[in-house]
Amino acid sequence: MAHKYGALLLVDGAQSVAHLSTKMFHADDPDANIDALVFSGHKTYTPGSPGVVIARKDQLIQIEPEEVGGGMVSRVLEDRYMVKDEFPDREEAGTPNIPGAIALATTIEILDRIGMHTLMEEEDKVLDGALKAMSLIPEIVVYGGADAKACPRAASISFNIRGLDHGLVAAVLNDYFNIAVRNQCFCAHPYVKEMMSDELSKDFGEIDFGNMSAEFMRKAGMVRASFGLYSTEADVAALIIALQDIIDHAEEYLKEYEINEDNDYIHKTYRPDHQSLFNINDEIDQYLRGK
């Protein structure tokens, strides 16, 4: 449809490239081609790596590069500079993140060797197990439904526990069960609010998204459990046990938390000792003593 009306199609693959096979070009159907694909390296199992832009050269050559600096210019004059025509030079101002790029390329090659279809099948087994287990707990609302065939997913489940704020559930999972989840609106605020509109209307009546109170924001969000190539059925079992425990002891957990100035749930007594968990000076000293 985009191409029919002369628009270009850019796909944000940050949440999908590490989980799904991605095809940009269709020789038998050029209108189905993706004009540009972008994704992040740290979500593709490579922390510290750069992001990736795959785009048509004939489109990029028509626009000024986003960044200006060494390597992307052919000449610099008193009143102007001349951008190179060569790729990727014109798009890489300054010194690129060479180690990060090599690491990301290695990760992508490993994923290719394993096969994205193989990874997707393995992740789907874990995902389906979690969906089925969650669907058996009436207090859990799974957004998009628990039928993976009716609503295909890319290795994540967004949910809430009825009557509990998403921030509280995420905090308890982290503090008491060592389970890391994401909560709030996942950089998709309008979509999340739309999916939750019926629930929010019950508590707040007619919703004004331009004037959102702190109480509203504690309700207007979800919890997201994400899975990857390292996730196992044992991880799913641990999550389900934790969620059931939160449901069974909701009042007790609620008493242990307070809301801080950032509208987040913070445990009243538990504070992780970050210095004991990781201290760069101690790590360096241990490394040097080992040498």
C-alpha cells in the first residue's frame, strides 16, 4: 500500500531481527520490498555494538548524511564541504565503532549458521508454554490473547495482573524472584493506551491523554516478559510460580513498597549494594593480581 501511493517503507526491526527471519527483497514482487531496515545491536545479543541501517543507495544518495565529520567528506572549503559519493564512507563520520561492528557481524553470522527458523521454533515452544500456563490463571490479562496462532508473537508476552499496578508486579518479580521484566508502555504509548482503553475507562472515566496523573500512569502500562535463544521451560515455570505467588500474597507485597518521586515502586527496606555487586576498581585489582 505504501508503494502504491509513492511512499517509502522503513521497518524498525529492533525487536524482531534477533527472533524472526527477515527478508527485505522479493524478486517476484518488487512492491513488497522493504526500502530500509533498521535494528539495534544490543538487542541482537551484542552489547556495546552499533545499530544497523540497511537502505537503498539510490535513496540515500539523494539526502545529506545525518552526521558530518572526518571520512564522509571529499573536500572542505571556506564556505562549504563536499560529501563523498562512496558508500559506506559518506554515512560514517568520524571513527566508527570497529570492535562493536565486528562483534555484531560475528553474532549475526552465528545466528545465520544456527538458522533463524530453528531459533524461532525453539523460542515458540517456550513462548507457547508460557501462554498456555498464563491462560489458566484468571487473574492474568494477556494482551493479544493466549492463542499464538491467532496472534503471532515475536518472543514476548505483554500482560497485567488484575488489580495490581504494572510497576509493582515488575518490582516484585525483580526483588523477590530475580526475574527481569520490562514494564510501562514499551516505547509504544498510544498503542498500549488504546489496547487498555476499556480497562482505564472503568477506573478513570473519559480519558484525557494530554493530562495524565501519576495514578493514571501507574495503571496505564503493562508488564512484558521477553524470551530469547537462552530461555528454557524451567524459566517459564519459575515465572508462573512467581506470578501465582504475587497473586496469592498481593496485600503482603504491597505493604513492602512505597512510590518514589519518579512514580516507581521501591522496596521500603531492600536496597541492593551496587558496590558489592560490581565495582570496576575491585575488578581491575583482581585482574592485575591474577596477572
